[in-house]
Amino acid sequence: MPQPALQVLLIEDHPGDAELVKVTLADAGGFQVYWAEALLPGLDRAARGDIDLVLLDLSLPDSHGLEGLHAIRTHAPSLPVVVLTGFESESLALRAVQSGAQEYVVKGTLEGPALARALQRAIVRHKINAQSSRLESRQEEAKVVGFLGAKGGVGSTTIACHVGMELRRQTNGRVLLMDLDLAANTIAFLMNTNSPYGIMEVAYDFLHLDESSWAKLKASGSEGLDIIQSGGPVSHQERLPKAERVRLVLRFLRSLYQWIVVDFGRLSPLSVRVAEDVNRLYLVSACDILGLNQAKSAPAALLQTGFDRDLLALILNLAPARPLLSSGELERFLGAPVEAMLPECRKDFEVSFQNGKRLGESRKFQNHIAQLAAGIAGVGKDTQTPKPRFSFLPGALRRATTGA
């Protein structure tokens, strides 16, 4: 049985050199080549997956020298890199190998069998090094938890902020709140932070993103949380960062935190694409007829994009005091499991806001949030209370959920 072709991402700005590489590897057999003319589109392509190796020119329109290698090592560390260089730059290529490239190939000496062997050696060497690094570091990546509103005004941002604080309190781990609701800047307002930088600036300049620069870009919130604001509102569609670049930023940040809590705002092309990188996505809905109807349509829209059904759960906010329908009946109606039902606490929050606390306080609400965070973190599961039954649905909707 033939081996599947190795997927090679060629980042090379010279069309003639790119064509030579493609022809050479085609003659060697066993390779599928994707071509990008600059580093940024190359990283965008790498973020989409299905790439086995990067073949990188060290002189590109948007990077020069070792900048491109450092960017790939930062934002696509799982990919081995082979650098392309001219005769006059062989010393630079040697420095690239010292900086993490697996091999280098001199232009003008390309031969099919030799190039194929160099790429195969690079993949094997990278796998060995990666296994060794994992054994040495044993560092786990952050768990990413997303909150997506079925419609506006359902409290998804408030829930995200409270969950972030609870995860920090219960696990004592590093927690990042990320605001991807680009039509607003609600997390920064609720958490009372102000920074000149937002996720758009980080995404546009992510080639230079490292741990040192990140320390200057993020804001520090209460309870020891880090925050990256959306910087909204976005007035022009062309200012929106590409989803692939936001995903690259998110993947980089996973190495710095234990938990990343993302407020996605409402369903959008950006939220759908970035949500592919979450460990758990919570769809937040209010407990009224309109909210439940939109909560029913949102899972279907997500699943049509290929989103993993097992990663999706529902949070029903503003739940009534006297329930009637069981969570099982609601789950059958909505098409996704109901993870939590949060009580209606608007009066508590209004009083708290009048006292100068933007995020609000409510003992009932925070008790439920503590249980939700404990479930996310995998601690204290035995203390969770049974899910209630609802009583607010009119007869027609109730019959639709129960089949009666």
C-alpha cells in the first residue's frame, strides 16, 4: 500500500525558484507542495493544518534573515523547517540550523532524490526532538473555554468574566480573559481595565509576538487575571483580523496559561473558525421563547460547519424560580446538553452596579458559577446540585419539547 504524500508548505517569493522546487519534488514523487509568496500567507496556510513540513526561503517581502524562522518556531512549533538559501548565504543557513531549523538546502544544487532525503530526514529529526522536549518539559497547554451568545443581551460576557475569576480562585493557575466580541469592548469595561492594545493589534503584528512583547500587550485585571480586550467597536470590515491569525495567537498563548476564557460575542465567521481551537464551547441563551428559539438554531449552524458536537454545551441564563420542564426535555428540544441554568439576578446586579461594581455581585449567581467552574476544572463535582425543571414555557412550546 503506497504511503500518503508528504504535505510541504513552500514559502518562497521568487516564482522561478518556487516552480523549480515544485518540479523537483514532483520528479522525486511522494510530495504535495503548497506555495505561499510571503511569510504571513504562509503562516495563514499552516494554521489551517494538514502540513508536514515548511520549506522556507530566508529572504521574503515581509521577513528577512532569521525572522521568518523565529516566527514559524513560535506560531507553528509542531512543524519541522528546512531553509532555502543561496550560495552567498550559507553561513546564515548554518545559523538557522543552530536556531532550530532541521536542515538547509542551497539553491542551485536542487536534485530530486537529495532534496527528498533532506525533507524526510528533517521530519524524522523533528519528531525525535519533539518527543525529547515533551519528556523534559511535561508542560500542559492551556484549556480553552469559549462562551458564545445565542443573541445579544444574554449575559455571555458577564458569565465569561465570572468563570475566569472562579477558575483562578479554584485552581490558582494563570488565567487569560480574551475578548473576541469585536463589536464591543465589554470585558475591558466590566473588568475596569484600559489598554491601548487589543486583539486586532496582536493579530496584525503577531510575527513579532513572543513572551516579552505579550507582557506589554496584555492588561492586568482583578483577581490576578490577564486580559486582552477586543478594542472594538470595529467600524470597517477590512479591519477585522483573519481568523487564522487569531488562531495562531491563541495557540501561542496556550503555552503561557493554564486557562484561556474566550468571549466570542455572537455567531460570526470569526467565532466559528476560532471556536475550532476550544476544548469546550458554551452557547449562552436567555430563558424566554425568543432566546430558546435562537439557542435551538445556533447549534445546528455550528454543526453544519463541522464543529464537534461533543465540545458543545448550553448555559441557560435568567432562569425562572419555579421550573417545570426537565433539562432532558430541554436538551432534546435544543439539540445540545444543558450544562448549567443560572438564576435571574438582575436586581442584585443593579444594586451592585449602583455601588460602583461594574461586574456585579450576586451570591445566588456566584454559587452557580462556582459549580460551573468546578465542573470545567474537574474539581468538586460531587457538590453540584441537581438540574432544575422549568415552568415558564407556554403549552405549545412545551408540547413541542416533550412530543405531547
